[in-house]
Amino acid sequence: MRLKKQKRHRKVVRFYSACFGFREPYKVLCDGTFIHHILLHGLTPADKSLSNLLGARVLLFTSRCVIGELTSLGESHAVALEAAHQIMTAMCDHEKRVDAETCIQSIIGESNSEHFFIATQDSEIRKKFREVPGVPVIYGLRNSLFLEQPSLNQKEFVKSTEEKRLHMDESEYLKIWKRELKEKLTSAGAVSTSMEEFAKTNRSNSMRTLGAVDKVRLKKRRAKGPNPLSCKKKKQNEGASVTKNQNGLAAVTLNKRKRTRKRKREDNESKSEQAKS
């Protein structure tokens, strides 16, 4: 049972160390009821009992208002008053003495920035600080000490803060955006230009490049000329016409009119020679 209790307490201490930044030596803020309980059940020295509970060295604190409350209780709490004078006092801003609950609440504040463990036997104080995130509570039961488990409110607070850490805020987005713009301006050598002008020119340049890409993609192919092998060849009116012979080869022939004229001339010459002879 003792080993299980120690493991449970060490787990709670790790929870507050990891999620709320508690560090050794742990500071324990004690009220009058807790000091009286320790002395009544022989859990002395108190720093040793609390260090065994938390598994590390501890520093004990109280406040002037708690000491004033113990003095008002008379001789029944004289030993507790003497023990309270021997431990350190946490700073509180009360000129006049207030009750212990109000004083401890003012020291803890909203976020427990000093990372105090609260040690008390008052059930009302324990109930109130269960609702405050990052405030572990210690109490005594007969001759043993216990560390309360984290409440549901504290666990939900830790989950919400973890989600916020994972996602960037608007301010962080703006910082990154400004840094990138500044780097672009310095690399381009245009530090004097304002951020708005740079954004406008960058937007217009991107639109131009997009338009040029679209024009290239949508450019129609121009129709080329007809295939010369599939077209009929033009007729030659001057000099000679190209025809195909029986083997399919092209042959050049003279114009019919010139050929007939030449034949007639040759015939006339031959006839005149025969007549002379």
C-alpha cells in the first residue's frame, strides 16, 4: 500500500512539474491548521515528512496573517505559533490582519506564479483551490500526509493550453508574414518601398505570369501549307510541260505548236533539196 501511495504521489508531482513548471526545491505554503496537525500527530520534522511525500527537497513558508491568527487562538496553539515563527514567511500586502483563507488566496493569485504547494486541513480552502489551475493541495490524515489528485478543471485547463500551443495565434502569423516580406525586400534591394506597395507589385506580377502561362497554353496552332506530295502539280504554259512516261518517270516535252512548226520546216527543206537534185 505504501509503494502504491508513493507512486501515486510521484505521478501527481510529475503532472504539476510538466504542465505548470514546478521545480525543486518545492515551496509549501502552510496555514495554522496544518502546522497544528503536524505537531499533534508527531510528523516532525515537517520538512522531512513533506520531502518524503513529494520526493524532493522542500522549503516551508507561512504568512504574517497566519501567524496573527495563531496568536489570536491563545495557549491552545502556542506550540504551533512557536513553530510558525521558525519557518519562512511569504510576502503579503495586508496592512491589517485578515483571515488565513483570504491571505493565502492573495499570495497564490490567479495563476500561482510562485509555484506554491498549499498545505491545509481546512476543507473550505481545499475545495476552493481545486478550482484554481496549477495549485496542488496537501493535507494530513491522522499520522500520514496526502497529496490531492488533480481536479477535472485543472486537467481540462491543461488540455486547452496544449491545444493553444499547437496552433499559432494571429500575432504569430503576422510576425512570420512581416519577416518574410522584409527578407524579400532586402534581397531585392528595395528596402525603401513600403510593405503595401510590395504586396501590390507582387500580386500584379503573379497575375501577369499566370496570364502569360495561360496564353501559352491556349495558343492555337496555325494551319500549315498542304502536303506537296498529295497535291496536283501546276501546268507549265511556257516552254515545256512535265508529263509522266509509262514507267512513271517525269519527262520533259516541247510544246506541240513548236514541234509541228519544226517538222514542217524540216519537211519543206527536204522537199526543196530533192527538187534541186
